[in-house]
Amino acid sequence: MTVIHHQHHGINKLSRLRIALILTAVGMLFEFLGGFLSNSLALISDAWHMLTHLFALGMSYFAILLAMRPVTKKRTYGFYRAEILAAFVNGIALIFISVYLVYEAILRFMSPQKIRVGEMLFVAGFGLLINGLSTYLLAKVSHHDLNVRSAFLHEIGDLVSSVAVVAAGLTIFYTNSYIIDPLISLFICALIMIWAVKLIIDSANILLEAAPKHLDIDEVAAVLKNEVSGVYEVHHLHAWTIASSMYALTAHVVIEDCQVSSANELLKKINTLLEERFRVEHTNIQFECLIKKQ
């Protein structure tokens, strides 16, 4: 059930990422050409920015293909972690992009250049449309998937960058002032840096087997002990995230000595509670017999 659910969403994510890849590639080539024709460093920089995001989208696309592969004897959980690894790499890439944009902003402060504003605004508007469509495509499938969220953040970075270029072009057109361009670039860098750091932290926590953010280990133990009749104690409880919205849990549960059929019924109650209350679908519960004091 879980595998089929993830595969269905994987196909949906693939189709949206594929369209976003095509749109980003078209927008990048158009901005490169427009940047050279209008002598706009902002457009050329934004085109390079889109190139890095094209690479990031490609990595996310490849990661989902890996995640949809069947499990093997060596990889019993399949390739779901490939998505998390791609998210971590994309987060680091966002940091480098931010540093590059800061460098470009400093250069523009030091040596502003005259540009053909009309051509710049036309190309920037087209880039804004492309990035807006790509962002919309990925928004609906990015809420519970770190890998797609990383690609989505790249698209937001491109979208904000395009807005900044359009705003800078309009400002230059009406005021002949070039200082707004590097200022907006620095603002973009701050936004991307915040998103990138959060993405790196989230993906690193999953790779380091940290407990899911929504799940408190003490609360889980207390709920099992207090709400499941027949459970006397819970210890050695471990929980981790396999992939986005895919959680696993192991625990030792102390129960009274009983028949196997009764233990199976108790196990069903525990698994149902964990799935409905804490969204944990993969469990490994080990029963231990209650030792009564003489």
C-alpha cells in the first residue's frame, strides 16, 4: 500500500519536474541571448543562476527515478534515501549560488554599466513568466518531499531573481539609477541563504537518523502505555525518517504472558495507533514478557 502510494506520487512528481526542466532550459537560453544583446549583466547572471537550477532540477528528477526502483537484498528500503541525499546536495548548491550572487552584487556596486533597458525588461518579463509556471508546477508536490522542495526552492530563487531584474529594469528606466540592482541582488541572497540552511538541516537530520520533527519519543511511549490495554512498559524506542513523509519505528513492549493470537491482536492495535496518531507506517515491535514480583 505504502509503496504503491509513493510510486503514484513519484510519477506525478516526475511529470511536473520534467515540464519544469524544459521550461527552465528555454528560459535560461532566452536570458543568455537577451543578456548579451541588451548588455545586461543582471540577465546574464540570472541565466547562470538558472543553469545551476537546471542542474538541481535534473538531480531531483534523477533521484526520484532511483527512489521508484524496487528494493534489493542489499537495499531493503529501496532507494528512497536518494531523494534526501539530492536535497542535501541541492542545499549546499544554494549556498554557493548565494555567494556568487553576493560577488556579482559587489561588482555592480563598484562598476555599474549602461544597458538597453527595453530589451532587458522584455527578456526579464519572459523569464519571470517561465519561472512562475515552473514554481506553480512544483508547489503542489513540494509540501511533503524534501527532494522536490529543494527543486521548488531553486525555482523560487529564480522567480525572485526575475522579479528583482524586472524591478531593477523599471527603476533604471525611470530614474537612471543603477544602485537598486545590487541592493535587490543582496536581498535575494539573504532569502536563498535562509532557505538553503533550513534545507540542509532538515536533510542532514534525516541522513543522521534523527527522530521525525513531528514525533516526540516520550509522548509515543506514554501513549502506547496509557492507551493500549495490555501494554505495561515501552523501552528501547527508536524512530527515524526513511524518506519524506515515510517514517519507521522500533520498540520493545512489555506485555503479560499470553497466547500468540492474543499478542497478534495487541500488535495490530499498536500498529493502528502508531499509524493514525503519529503517521508511522513501518514498525518493528518486539514483545517482552512481564516479570511479576513474587
